[in-house]
Amino acid sequence: MGRGRFLIWRLVLLIPTVIGLSILTFIISRVVPADPAKLAAGPRATPETVETIREKYGLNKPLIEQYFDYVRGLLHGDFGESILTQHKVSSDLADRFPATLELVLAAMFLAVAIGVPLGVISAIYQNRWPDQVARLFAVSFVSIPVFWFAIVLQLALASHWGIVPLGRRYPTRETPPDGPTGLYLFDSIWTRDWHAFATSAHHLILPALVLSVAPLAIIMRTLRGDVLEVMGQDFVRTARAKGLASRAVIQHHVLKNAFIPSLTMIGLTFGWTLGGTVLVEAVFDWPGIGKYAVDAAVRLDFEPIMGVTILVGIAFVLINLIVDLLYGFLDPRIEY
């Protein structure tokens, strides 16, 4: 199968993924013992008012009809409308997704930039003190609850020492950079607004650091195991027997082959991190889709929750597609 046909086939597989997510989220939202129409109407609303809201949003129709109405909307890029805010969910997601994407990209950059070297060092110095220290950090990072770690860093670095801001994406009294992507760092560079770049980075560093902790540990442990496995292969022993320097063997033989299976875990970790920003965004008051989903869940506003779930599911599939395509660039022998 050629690369073009492979790409088309993987994009076609998005269809059953979206259908499955839509069915799952729709069923969950409808079996919850709560009436969003009553919640939106308020505690003093009359039955007539509640029924009017129910009719407006189609909540009085049979469930199967409600589902097909929802699917028809999805086919036109319409994720529905929030009952409480009366905003289009698609517009809210478009406004908030860049904030989450920037946070996840920064967190994954830290995780890869730190986790990959630590994984290689840990494998090279197997069972010696660098390996033991690296493994201790990895186990600790995986075990630490994210919300607890976020609060501790807020108290220490923001409240006590004032090194970084306490939360939010940008100061409320300043205007954020105006650019084409909604990613403040990129837009600051695009408009050459270096003050906005420094301010955005200052607000981004703490939530990105907290979000990177678990992916960093996973990447480090995965790459360590892959490097150890490749170092035991015959072609590596042959390269050493030929007199190649240890550094050259690691760079040109070990890393190239060990990084390919680790790339799968990096892609999966990216998707998990994208869908797992809820706690970090809630703690740092980060205006992304995670906080949007939390606010909607507290108010039993189901349409935003369903929209976030489907968006994250689509992003997860696309991330894994990109990872699969990268295999061919890292190793031309791999066929699609």
C-alpha cells in the first residue's frame, strides 16, 4: 500500500471513530439522572418555561431522533449549542482549543527534551547511580498526583517566591498577541511582539512543567528499555568489534533503531496528555477545552462535554496517523 492510499485509508477510519464516540457520549449524557432544561431555566421557572427550553433544544423528542439530529449537525461541523450560555459549542471549541494545544505542545517539548536524554543515559549506565537516580525520578513523577503537584508549585513558586504567575494564560489588564493561530508564543513571534512572547512564556512555564511530569517519566522508562534491547543486538556488538567509538555506536546505530518503537509511546502520550489537561487547566485557570469541559460538567451542560470528547478523539487519531507517517521517514524500509 502506497503512502497516499495509507493516508486516505486512515482518514476513512476517522468515520467509525467519530460515530462510536458520538454514540458513547450521547448515551452517557442522556442516562445521567438530571434535567438540563430545568437547570437552565432556574429554580423558580414555571413548568411552561422548562417545556419551552426542552422544545427549543429538542429534548422532548425520542432519543433516537435526538441522536440523528446531533449526527446531522456534526456532519455540518455543528457540535450543538450550550444550553446555559447559548453559545455555539463549535465556536467555543475554536476559541479554546489553541490554548490547550499550546499547553500540550509546551509540555511535550519539555517531556521529550528531558525524557529522551535521561532514558539514554539511564540505559548506558545501567544499574549504576545515574540509572538509579533517573529511575527514582521516573517512579516519583508517575506516582505524584497532578493536581497536588500543581498546587504545591503554585504555593512555592507563585505565591511564596513570586517567580511565576499564579495562573491564567495572560494578564487580564493586557491585550494578548493578535495572530493567525491563537497560539500566543507563535503569534508573538509572527507579530514580533517580544514583550507578549516573554509574558506568554512566563504564564505558560508552570502549567506546562506540571503537565510534562507524567509524560516525561513514561518516555524515559520506555526509551530506556528500547535502548537496552537494541544494545544487546548482534549488529551493535559487531559495530563495537569493528572499533567504532562508543558515542558513534550510540548515535548512529542504537538511537536510530531504539527511537522507532519509542515514537509510538510518544504519540500515545501526546494524545493522552491532550485529553488529560482537565486538572491542570482547572488548577491554573487555563482557558482551554479541559476547563471548558469541567465547567460544563459542573453545570450538567452536556453539549460542550460531547463536543470536547469528539474533538479529543479526532485529535488522538490524527496524532497517531502522524506518528505512523514518521516511521517511514525514520526508516525507509518500513512499508505502509
